[in-house]
Amino acid sequence: MKGIRFVFNVLLILAVVIGIQAIGVVLMAALLITPGAAARFWTDRLQPLLLLAAFFSILSGIMGTYISFVLPQMPTGPWVVVFLSLIALLSFIFSPKSGIIRRFLARRSYLKKTHRDHLMKALFKAKVAKQEVLSLEEIRALYPFHKKEIEHSLQLLTKQGLVLQDTQGVRLSSQGTSDAMRIVRLHRLWEVYLNESMNIAPDHVHESAEQMEHLLTPELETLLEQRLNYPNLDPHQEPIPRESNDS
């Protein structure tokens, strides 16, 4: 690792010294930073990142030289930087790994999943309270500021067979009950973890659990249960449901 760092430092110093003499400080800074920054949006691995940065540099050099050749009185250096900046901007927007569009779609998908999970939790808690069916008016009253999201979630959950709708209202199917039970279990397990392992007061764990319940994988669920020694109650003394127990 030290050898690689030494080689990179030597190459960096040589590039800066030669580049400043050839094209100036501003252009040298742009040529040094922008290709790597653009490539970083596409990969975390060093070798592909170096290859992408080199490709972006070569492409920008060719395009900048072409513009300077075709159009009179157009300097090559600034146009190379323009094309590099354009590549960096496109990478920032369209990168499938961390681009703006990718993050926007991921956030929208997460919010939709959050609304669906909350709706299923509400139906499950009603079922535990011996109310098998919730009317549409009762559901809308639970989430008065998310009526559009609730309508969309109901349509999707019905299509997936997780909830059933009839003239009486909405209720969970058997598969929906199992899925909703897991959401509630994850929520309460995370509350127990925060309370027992992080020493957070019971009245401060709910908000974090509301976020984490949508992200915990089955592997983390198993790890939590083992670490917490399979607890039966959350910090609010609510039962943690299990597959063999619908309550």
C-alpha cells in the first residue's frame, strides 16, 4: 500500500509540474480533478475508476481538439474542460449507481414501500384488537395527509393479494397477515435493540424504528433476535409477534 501511494504521489507531482507549465493552473486543476470525479459516480473499484477516468480524458481531449480544428479561433484547452465538465454533469445526473435520477427513484420507491408497510401495520394492529376489517373512512382518518398515497398503496396491495377489499372495508389476507406481522416484529425488535444495547429511553426509540423497519433484512432480523435472546416484549411492553402467534 505504501508503495502504491508513493507511485501515485510521484505521478501526481510530475503531472502538476508539467501541466502547469503547459496549460496553466486553472486548466490543470480541471484536468486533474474532473475525470476522476466523473468516474467516481460509476464505480467504487480502483481499476475500473482509473480506466474510466482515462477514457473520459481521452474522449474530452479528442472532442476539444476537434472543435479547435473545425472552428477558427477556438482554443483547445478550454473546450477540453467544457467536455470534461459535461461528462461530469451527465455522470452526476444519469449514473445508475449514485446519480440524481437513481437517488430520486430509490427515494420514491422507499416512500411507496413505507406507505404500504404503514397501512399493513394499521390493519394488523386492528386485527390484533379483534377488528378484522377497517373501512376506507377509518383508514383515511389514520393518514389524513396521505390520502393519495393510501389509495395507491391499497391498489397495489390488493393486486399483490396482501389485502382484500369488499363492501365492508379492507382486511389482510393470510399472506398479508404474515407480512404485516413481520413488519411489526422488526419495528419492536429494533426498539428493544435501541433500548437495551444503545441505552436509549423507550420514549425515544419509536421514530428510529419507524425508519429501520423497512430496511432490515431477514439476516439482520435473525441476528437481532439472537443478540436480544428472542425477547417477547418491546420497551413499551407490547408483545413481539411471531409466526406461530398472530398477536
